Amino acid sequence: MTDLHRAVPHMLIVGAGAIGSYYGSKLHRAGARVSFLCRSGGDMLRETGITIDSLHEERFHFHPQRVLMAGEPCPEPVDYIVLTTKVLPGISGVDIIRPYLGEQTVIVLIQNGIDIEVPYRQAYPEHEIISVLAFVCVSRLSPGKILHQDYGKLALGNYPEGKTPYLEALVELLRLGGVTCEVTDRVQEARWRKLVWNASFNTLSVLGGGVDTAQLLADEESCQLVRQVMEEVCLVAAAEGHRLVPSIVDEQIEHTRVMTPYKTSMLLDYENRRPMEVEVIAGNPMRKARLHGLSVPRLEMIYRLLRLQDAQRRRQRG
Ligand SMILES: NC(=O)C1=CN([C@@H]2O[C@H](COP(=O)(O)OP(=O)(O)OC[C@H]3O[C@@H](n4cnc5c(N)ncnc54)[C@H](OP(=O)(O)O)[C@@H]3O)[C@@H](O)[C@H]2O)C=CC1
Ligand SMILES: CC(C)(CO)C(=O)C(=O)O
């Protein structure tokens, strides 16, 4: 047993937004020491802590071990550094985490998108990376105030593949905190499966003029478009060596039909005039398709239109 597996591990969560606060609360419940690294709102968090209100779980309130502002040194070693920012070209997770990495700090990414691990693998080849997919609907109402609407399962695996004792230790903690965890030794395939949903529903919810999942599926033409985008993503995944079962398209559509109508995280970002995760959700798969010489006309169009929307929003924000 290394000192990383201390009885009470120290987790530094980068980003006190919806995902960071929600899963941070679960790790806190499990007895871990949970600190946050914030870009804004740090004073408020230190004073009032974090409250999770949920439509399905009991209200939970906690005070983080430490609240650091970006760049502020951390006086104690970090066992797991957990990135939960949006994945955007303007945010360099690689640079943000540098001051906090000890020799054995494990890098954990709870974020959407494809190939998000690559910059970390390149910058920190010696560090273990755990890649995590969140199946949850949660949002931050204001600093320290989180609303959990639905679900909460995590799928986790080591990047690029496999399962290590550090992964198992993290999963044990999360389960103790009440999180359902699915452990996989093929996390990249799991990312592609999730992308089938995100690359279709997230993007079309914005380009469709601000529609929720139910509205997208209620209309036969837009439902057909969802399906076609999903099929294109499966094509790229297969070229990358991840053969997803063909029934995934029907399964995801039928599963979404019975979900409470949901506004995707990309739509919430668009409505709130925040930058959207266009590159990792639409850009990266489209670039992979180009590398393999595949024709994915819908993905291409979605990517180009979303880039325009995003740039227009940036201009409006000034
Ligand atoms: N919310 C959800 O239901 C789901 C989200 N996801 C994915 O999870 C990831 C996180 O999403 P979510 O939690 O919703 O996003 P939020 O916008 O709620 O939170 C992101 C947080 O990161 C912070 N941040 C940004 N830059 C920095 C920085 N340089 N240093 C420290 N903190 C920083 C932001 O700070 P500030 O307060 O200043 O803005 C914000 O608090 C995304 O990839 C998303 O796609 C996946 C599944 C579901
Ligand atoms: C699939 C979902 C809804 C998380 O469960 C999501 O990833 C999102 O809204 O971006």
C-alpha cells in the first residue's frame, strides 16, 4: 500500500460548478478530504459552503476542506486532482493542475467529449489518468447552490485502458458516498457511446432553436436527424476501433423518450451566454472522421454552425 492510499485521501476538485460540487459532496460524505480550486466565488464558498438540493435525494450541505483560488498554493499533498471544468479552448487544465501535482497524484477527468485525455497524457506521461463519464442532470444556480435534477451514475476507467488499484480505491469511495459506479477497462469505448448522445442531442438542442429532448423527438423530421447524427458518430467510432452495437441508436432514442424532458448542458450554456463545448463534442469526432476519410456531412454541418453560434455569442459578451 502506497501513501496515496491513505485512510483519508485528499481530493482537489478543479471547478466548483455543477459536477464538481455534486460529486465533491459524495466524496465528502464518504469521508474524503475534499478541497476546491475555483476561478470565482471562492470567498462565498469558504463562508457558506456548498448546498446540494435534489429532486430525488435529501438536501446536503458541507464545507470543503480548503477553497483555493486558481494558482494559490495548496499546503497539503493532493492524492486525486479532479477536473470538472467545461472543456473549452480557453481553459488549459494542463497548466491549471501543474502546481498541485505530486509524484503520485492521480489525474481524474469528469468531463464530456472525445480525446480530452490527450493533452494530459502528453504533458504528464508518468501520471495515472482516470477518465470518467457522468450520467447526471445537475446545474449550478449560484456559487455554492446546486440543483440535482436526475440520475447520477458514473462510468470510470483508466486512460487509455485498464483498471488500477487507484481506480478501485476511488470507486470504493464514490460508492460509499452513494454513487452508482460502472467500472470499465475500455473507457474510450464508453466515451464514444456517450458521444452518440451528446453529439446529437446537445448540438441539435441548440441548433434547433433551444429545444429540449422531448421536443427533438416529438417531431419526426428532427428525430430522424438525431438518428442520422448518431449513426455518423458510430461510423467514426468503428473507424477508431470501437465497434458499438448497432442497436445503440434505437436504445438511446427510446431511453431518451421516457426521460423527463431535459435541456442539455450545451443548451443551458447557450441560453446563459456561456461558451459551448463545441470542439470536444462535435469538432474532435469530425476531425477523426476526416483522418479516416469518412463522409459525415451532418456532423460537419453541425460543427460549422455551432462554431458560428459560439463566436457570435462571444462577440455579444464582448
Ligand atoms: N451538468 C451536468 O449535468 C453534466 C455535465 N457534464 C460535463 O461535466 C463537465 C462540467 O460541467 P458542469 O459542472 O455542468 O459545468 P459548470 O459550468 O457548472 O462548472 C464548471 C466550473 O469550472 C470552473 N472553472 C472554469 N475555469 C476554471 C479555472 N481555470 N480554474 C478553476 N475553476 C474553473 C467554473 O468557474 P466559474 O464559476 O468561474 O464559472 C465553474 O464553476 C463538462 O464537461 C460537462 O459537459 C456531463 C454530464 C452532465
Ligand atoms: C447525457 C447528459 C444529459 C448527462 O446525463 C449530458 O451529458 C449533457 O446534458 O450534456
